[in-house]
Amino acid sequence: MTRLSNAALADLPAEVERPGYDRAVVKTGVVHLGIGAFHRAHQAVVFDDALRSGDLRWGILGVSLRSPGVRDQLNPQDGLYSVVVRDGVADRTRIIGAVQGVLVAPEDPAAVVAAMASPDVHIVSLTVTEKGYRLDPASGGLLTDDADVAADLADLSKPRTAPGFLVAALAERRRQGLPPFTVVSCDNLPHNGARVRSAVLAMAEAHDPAMAEWIATEAAFPQTMVDRIVPATMPDDIAAQAATLGVRDEGMVKTEPFTQWVVEDHFAGPRPDFAALGVQLTAEVAPWEDAKLRLLNGAHSSIAYLGGLAGHAFVHQVVAVPAFKAFVERLWDEAETTLNPPPGLDIPAYRADLMARFSNPSLQHRTRQIAMDGSQKLPQRLLASIAARLDADQPIEALARGVAGWIRWQGGVTETGETYTVDDPMAARLAEVLSGATTAEDKVRAVSGLSEIVSPRLANDDRFIAAVVRGMGD
């Protein structure tokens, strides 16, 4: 079947929403590192809205830091792809035209640096997942024993890491007399702007202290919070979309109606009129970030491990079970006490909205997708709430059960006997420390000894250990 392309737009069904602007005159104002499904369903939609408003400075050049998969999906389609919004009643399809093309960094790192150094580029954004920043979860510093980080610390002529590409491009802009771009992290990291700034400055300092000082003074790394559920696209989704469009769209993404982007209003140069595009600009992102990480993401991870172990493939199946739904509410009861809600965030309404979103059967959000990279996610999603509760001498039974589910997930076998691969950058290390553990307490103490995941403050707290052991037991 013919692929989606500029030439195919005119023949799409009338109900499909098209870009509505001249893509040929769009400038590339954004380079995005890690152009996966989440970016295409979230930030790219906002930049597409900016283009539709008549501000044609905000086209996107996507960069894959690893594989050519997204390049091979989008470049044959002139960068076009569809966003399918599923609300359980009807699907709505919109064609996004903001992406101008995709580069694969390992194939031509110099081209990526040159693109980021273009005078038209004002924003470099990232969705590279927690592990893509190459940061030590405990210290927040660069993982200097990582081979790619070590290579970039020694030589930036062919960068390998996200911090390396950022520093190489900023150095080239400085050499050309250009101002720095704004670095916008859109990953679920607490204090994501501060953390990527720290990584960039450490990398820059290793090469040129004067450049590091210039970046520290002139560049901007605003904090952000992003929220939209974007399940993995499956082959059946692509086939169904082809039947709808009459052309094949290899780059399609599916998502829910809800979307939220909160951004600290701190930029080094031009930006779109974000407020007019529905983005919430604020002086303080952290309270929004904490609410999302500890309520939405904490519940999602717990649902993924406990529901996945019980044999449920999708989130909506898990919360349809009364006992699981009641567990999520108890977890929220505990996590809610650790929050300092910002003005405008109604926690009871937010919780009700979350449960409705989790219950949406049309999303087909897979528990195993959420279960990936748990070692990188657990500290901010569950352990931070647990530490705050223990500091207040409050019980942690529901939160601890979520942690217990994650430990049990490392076994690679569901309660029904189905096997799976644990997809985590620390999977081998976790398997090693758990190999000699026989009792529930042995397992909890073995994992708690990994300071990269569990802080010594928690690992040495008998209340934490006991609560997680209890969660392991039934």
C-alpha cells in the first residue's frame, strides 16, 4: 500500500485533520533528541499548533540517538504521521506536519551537531528516558564509568551521549558567535532541567572551563512536567489505520484526549507563544512534577508490576478488578500526604481523572510497557513518597506493596507461570544480587543494598524493610 506523504494528503478522508500550512516554508527551530512515540503525541503536537497559528519558526528535526527505526518510519513519509486520539467512544485522527525529518546520530554525529548549531534553532528538547541522561541516580552526576560517557569526556568530535551532543553543539554555537539554545528536558525526571544542566556543565568543564562558564551564564534549562498516556503502537494499529486513511502510516501514534505540559518560563531565546497553545508557564514546576510522579506514575508502576504478575496485559484490565482499584486508591491516600499541591491543582479531581484515564479500554496500554526500566523509575515514583511518609512516622503499606511487586517482577515469571524478559538497564545486576536470596526478607535486603536505586536512608530503616517484606508475602 502507498505510504503517507505530502502527495497523499489531498486524498485522505475528509474527517482527517491536515496540517493546514505550507510545510515548504517552515523553518527548523527545534531539534528533538529521542523522537519516540511520546514526543510525537505530545510536544510535537504543540509545535504543530504553533505552525498552524502562523508562526512558522517551529519545525522539528528529530534525532534518534540509537536505532534507525523512527527515521525509517518517518523520512519516507516526508516526516508526516498521524496522531489517533482514543476516548473510548470514537477515534479522531490528525496528521502532524511539524517534523521535517529524522537523523540517526550514530550514522552521522557531525550532521546532528551541525543541525543543533544552526542559527534558526532556538530549542533542543529531549525525551531519552531516565537512562538516556547517563546520570548516577544517587549523586546526580555523570556516570563516568559508562563507556559512552568516558568517550565523550575524552573527545567530542563524534558524540555518543545526549549530554555529549548538547555540549558539542553549544561549543560550535559559541565558536560561531551564536547564542545558546534552550535545553528542554521532557522526561519524567524530578528537577529534569537542573539535572540535564548538571550533566552538560560537567561534560563541558572536562573540555573547556570557559565554555562551561558561558553555558552556565547564557544557556537555559527550564524545568518541565509532561503528561499524556501514549501506549506502544502495535502492528494491528497500523493495519487498522491504513484501512481508515487509505495509505499506510508506519509512524502513527495513539493516545488519550488528556494532555498537559507545564514549563518553567525561563528561556535563552525565542519560544512559541506557549500560553496561547495550552502550555502552562510557571515559575515553579516542582509541585506539579511531584503530583504527577507520585500519583500517576507511582500508580502506573504499581499497576504494571502487580497487575502484570497477576496476568493482566493492560492497565484497564487491572483497575477493572475491585481489589486492584481499591489498592490504587490506598496508594494515592498515602502518596497524597507527601504533596504540596500548587494553586489550580485539585487533588481529588485529579485522582478521579486519573482513574478514568486508567480505565479507558481503547488505549490498550500494556503493563509490560510501563514495567520497563523500573530501576530508573522507582526512586521518584515510589521511594520518594515512602521516605516522606516515614519521616512523618506514617504507614507505607500500599506504597511498599508497589515496591514488593517490582522486586517480584525481577523473577521473570507471572503468577500463572508465563515467562517474560525483564527489560531494565540493571536487570543483570538485580538478577545477580537476588540469585542467592531465598526468603522474602533476603530478597528485600539484597535489592535494598543497591544504593543506585534505594537510598541508604531507606535501606537502613527497619520500617521500610518490614513493610516491603509484608508486601512480598501475599
